[in-house]
Amino acid sequence: MSPTRTPDVLVVGGGIIGLVTAWRAAQRGLATALVDPEPGGGAAQVAAGMLAAVTELHYGEQTLLGLNLASARRYPDFAAELTELTGHDLGYRRCGTLAVALDADDRAHLRELHALQQRSGLDSQWLSGRECRRLEPMLAPGVRGGLRVDGDHQIDPRRLAAALVTACERTGVVVHRAWAERLTVVRDRATGVVTADGTELGAGQVVLAAGSLSGRLAGIPEDVLPPVRPVKGQVVRLTMPGHTAHTARSTPFLSRTVRAVVRGSHVYLVPRESGELVVGATSEEMGWDTTVTAGGVYELLRDAHELVPGITELPFTEIRAGLRPGSPDNAPLLGPTALEGLVLATGHYRNGVLLTPVTGDALAHVLATGELPEEARPFTPRRFTAAALTEQPA
Ligand code: GLY
């Protein structure tokens, strides 16, 4: 697209959701631009990248499960297409996940989750503690049982973000490295944004895909302001043996993602082929705070150590905090709003990496045709309008 032409679509936000939307829209032949001071940044720089439709199933989220599964099914082709276009290896691993229980209460909870998974037609297998340790010998001897889910995979979100930046470049998306400060609205229609340096960027349609910051763009009328809030997650990165210059090991430290709920908090260990071991994540309602705290690191390592005691030997690489875009029902907001020209792709909360393929497809479809595809319809932002919220079931 010529940088001077008014684009059909302007995407506000260059995290993985904004990037995939811009890439897919440009592929549909729409002249597309994107505005972000640092495309490829955002929560993906911190996320572990679990593609965990089954092990992240929560009670009351069966509608979201449908979208999660639709996206998980698309991942193999999506990853292959992105790699072919960009040459980037995304670190996509189909290694599976093992969710384990450390005590009798955890075991009862995991049994209930297993029953819910089975009722939902999902593939998961109950294992005894001994069977879990046979699969993953580094697990603590006290593990009481677990769920083996071979269909819950992983990807490296940093690689995914970098590949999507390249994909946007290769498909002619015009990238404005600037901070979008205000939405412009003319005669009840969104017409673009004004950036922090006062530049006006016009567009036929504006997609707000600014993650946890989506509710902060000035100029959005109150009744269409997305109800998105930041939910802080601190994540530690370690290095597994066999991947440093001085060590060699024939069996992997962990060969699949291992996770549990310890004292009510989720903890997961995601082993990458590169040797990185991602340990996450806290879940904190702390507003815009992204401070890494001693308490956060302590809790993560304490809980991870209960699962896999050998982690204390591993080199410590990094600790960072990111902000999940939380929504009132933990599901994303996808599609047109009551303000003509303003479309949302935000609120992906714990599932942004998993939902990247289906979000790109759904947004490109709605931008090109005006219609949300079937699987995305339950996630219309209109479900949060005052009228929808006060509607009584018949
Ligand atoms: N999906 C994992 C997390 O949000 O921590």
C-alpha cells in the first residue's frame, strides 16, 4: 500500500493480535496500516505460549472453549504458513501437557476437571502419580496423579511476534511507529486516530487491538469503551541442562509442559526446544503496575519447586511482568461496535497466543464483509452494551 493513500483499515496496537489482524486483512486485499510505537512488543514478550484449550478449561467458559478449540485446530496450518512466508521458526512444539495434583484436594479438583473435560468431549487421560513420574522423571515424588493432554501444545510467543512483524511487512502493511493518542470521530463514525505528535491517520475502519490498554484510547464514546483491564503476570525464565556449553544430558529435563494449581494459584513449566524453561505465572489485579516483586518470584519458584524440585539447580535467566487484557467474562471482544467504523480485537485475557489464528481470520472476515463469522459471534462487543446487560432472559 502507498504510505500516502488513506487505508481501508487502521489497526491500533502492534501486539500479536493487532499484527495478525493487519496481516490477514492485507491478505484479503484491504489497504492496511498499523500504529504502534514498538510493533511486536506487548504481552507476547512475557507470555509462556501454552496452546492449552483443554488444560485451561474453566467452569462456565464452555462458549470460550469452542473458540479456543477452533483456534487450536488452525495452529498447524497457521504456523506452517507463517514460517513459509517469513522463514521464522516459531518454536511450535506438539509435546503435550501434564496437569498434576500434589495433594488429596488437588487430586479431587483435577478429577472434577477431568469429568468436565470428558463431558465436553475433550481428549485427556487420567494417570496415577507413578505413571506421571514415568513420563516426567523430574516430578516430585509426592505427585498424586495427573491428566495427560497430548493435544495442548506450545509456541514461542516472542518468535511468533517477530514472524508476524515480518509477515505484515511482506504483505504491504504500512507501519506507523507512533503512539495512538485519540480516536477521531466525525458524525458518529470512527475515522482514524491522532498520534502523540499530532499526526492524523485516517482510515475506512479502525481496529482497536491495544491489549490491556484498549480502554485507554481517548475519544472513544463511553458506551463503546471496551471493558478491558490489566491483569499482571510475572514470569521467570530458567535454562535447562543439556543446553549450556558445559553440560550434556541424554534425557530431557522436562519433555512436555507440566502444570498444577498450588494453594489456589496456577503454576506451569513450559520447556522449549531451545533449552529455555518458562515458569509462570502470577495473576495480580494491580492496575498498570509491571514491577517485578520479590514476592512474585518467591511464589512462582516455591510452587514450581514443589512440582519439580530440580529447578533449584537451573541457571536463572530472566524475570518479567506483563499485563493480560482481562474482560468481564474472560473472553475476547471481537467485531464491530455500536460506533460505526470502530471494530474491536481485544480482551483475550489468558488465551491471546492460542486465539491468534482464529482472531486473524475472524477480523479479516468482518473487515472485508461486515459480517462476523459464526464461531466469533458469541464474542461480539455488543454483549457488554447497557441494553444487553439489562436484558432479562425470556
Ligand atoms: N495462559 C496462561 C496465563 O495467562 O498465565
